[in-house]
Amino acid sequence: MIRVLESTQPEFERLLAAALAYEEDTHDGVEARVAEIVRAVRTQGDTALLEYTRRFDRLQVQQATELELPKTALDAALAGIPAEQRQALEDAAVRIRAYHERQLSPSWQYQDEYGTLLGQKVTPLDRAGLYVPGGKAAYPSSVLMNAIPAKVAGVGEVVMVVPTPDGLTNPLVLAAAAIAGVDRVFTIGGAQAVAALAYGTQTVPSVDKIVGPGNIYVATAKRQVFGVVGIDMIAGPSEICVLCDGNTPADWIAMDLFSQAEHDENAQSILVSTDATYLNEVKSAIERLLPTMERADIIRESMVNRGLMILVPDMASAIRVINRIAPEHLELSVENPEALLDDIRHAGAIFMGRYTAEALGDYCAGPNHVLPTAGTARFSSPLGVYDFQKRSSLIQFSQSGARTVGKIASVLARGEGLTAHARSAEYRIDETAIEKGRP
């Protein structure tokens, strides 16, 4: 069922690259169709938004104002869910908030030897947009993971969009929005929702950044509006890479691999180990446990098409393979995971020890579950408070500082042939000009 590679085989790098390669099927015409939707919403506002909502979500609304849920609807959802679910959401929110509060970056400044003030002013975004999938895919955990960092950052207004096909809302999603402090909720989805957040309509406010997962139409729309607004990332299928020394129960590891494979058929689950016998034990566990899974068909297709086991001769080789993969989720199911940390350079989130299932990170560990995929952990990071803050440089020269440092600027500017730059600095160096009141 699951393919096995050995890192010592001559063709390993080529075979690994092929196994990792993933290009989302864009279903010829998606780019053009999304561009048409984005253009219509940008130019026609609510009129286009209503048309697409009626067509795609089968909501027969007459006015765009009907698309906004009142805060009472969120509060009612929170009050109406089972007590156990409410407690779980609230407990998760406390843990997520506590973690992200530690990410807050303060403004700072200092003075150099010339008395020049230099620093950085950190400011939250005015408004952030949160896309939440609707229909079959409903993830209240994503509401918490996206909205709470924004609120911790101090974002003035968090606007959530969530499709409600046939008018069906998910109470858990709305309850999570109430707990996370979402300010406004609109029952719209797809590329039209992304366009509305990016450009604004008569009813939906434009935002500064759009975050949150979605289908191919949502991802394509986010890519097309990037530059008009910021976006978090273009996420690919879920991934997990488990490094195991052979001493964790095989059933545990099989279920950890399933935990990502059950997301969708394109998810990727990889097990790396130095123990060939152990890989066979996990294989047997996979075959035995798979029929017990509710999403067995999805898991099977994921495992067959994209699953991978990699046999390595030693832990040093394992680390090299992991850094090559740069996985979204990395489980270090080994005796002393801390000893490996310094050598691991590329991973979205690192789960350390045999008892740290990746699934805990999806819901309630505290760190964000919005993570870089498809090898992008080489250069990007989990979603965090810093994604909802921007930085402005602070610069204030004294008279003596301007005279001293201005000489450096003058030389460099004239070297670049930018005379106005040079003279702008030189006016502040010239003592005669200063004395005449023209500093």
C-alpha cells in the first residue's frame, strides 16, 4: 500500500523529489473564471456578490445586508452547543491566546553615538479578513487559530466570511467566532468572498490582509488579489513527517500518519526510521487499522498515491532527509528529541516525544496550526501575531548627527548619480545654510 525508499539507493534523491512533487490540478479555466468573478465584484460590488451567492450557495437573498449575521446569532450558537463542546472550544482558546501573547513585538528605539534616535514602531493592522470553509468542511479550530492572533495583535476589526450553502450554518464555527472575538460575520464564500474582502463592496468592508484556508477557487482568488491586500499563504495539501527510532507502538504511528491522510486524497504522510523491521510493523498496523477508519477510502488513496516510508542508516541521515522534505508537521518520536533540534532547520511545527501527537497541535496545544506546506518551511513560518502587525522605521537626527552622517549619504548619493539626494543631505551639513535659517 505504501511505498518504501532507502536513502542509500542510487536514485534516492530523484525518487524522493518525484514523491514530494505536487501540482494542484487547476481544472483548465479556473484562473480565468476566478479572474472574472474578482473583476465583477470589484466593479459591481454588492450586485455581483448577491448574484454569485444565489448561484453558488443557493441563497435567495434580496439585499446584501441580509448576508451579515448579527452578533446575537454568534452568541446564540455559543449558548446552544453542547456544554462539552463549548468547554473544549474555550479551553483551546485560552491555550492559543496564551501562546500567541508571547509573540507580541513591542516598539523599540535607541540613540547612537551622535544622539540620533533610531527605532521601530510596531502597529497592528486596521482590519483583517478571515476566510472559513463552509459546507462539508467546517473547522471551528481554524476560526480560533486565525482570529485569536489577530485580536492579540490588536487588529481593530476582524471580519469573517463563511459560505452557508442552502442557508445551513455550522453552530460550532459561529460559536468559535464568538469565543475568538470576531467582529463581523458575512455568509459568503468562494472567490467572490475573497474579492469582497480585498476590494470592499457597499456592504462588506475591505480589509488589509486575508487569512484562512479554502478550496482551489479561494486559493486562486487569494493569489490574484495579493498586492491589493496581504495574504497569509497559499497552502497545499496537509503533510506529516514522522521520525521514529522504532520504540513507539506501531499502532500509534500508523494513526499519526492517518491523521493527515484523512484530510484529503492529496495529503502526504511520511515515516522515516533507521529500523527496517519497525517499518514493516507499521505497515502491518496500517493494513489492520485502516478498515476501522470512517474515512478509510480517503486515507487509502492518500497512502497509495503520496504515502512514503524512508529507511535511513542513521539519525544523521534522517535529519538530512527531513531538512530536504521541510515538512509542514514533523513528529520526533524518539527517546531524546531535544538532541536533534539544533540540526533541524526546516519544519513548520516540531512535535517532540512519543506522547506528542500532531493532532494535539491541530486543536489545542497552543501554537498555530496554519503552517507552511510543500517545502515552503524553508523560507516561511507558522501564522502568528507578527502576521497582523506591521513595522515602521523611526529616524530622528540631531544637528550634529545630520552633519556627520550626511557626509556618508552625500558620497554614496553622488556615486549613484542622484544629485538631489546628495544636496538634500549637504544642505544639513553646510553650517552657513544652517545659520541662515535654511537647515
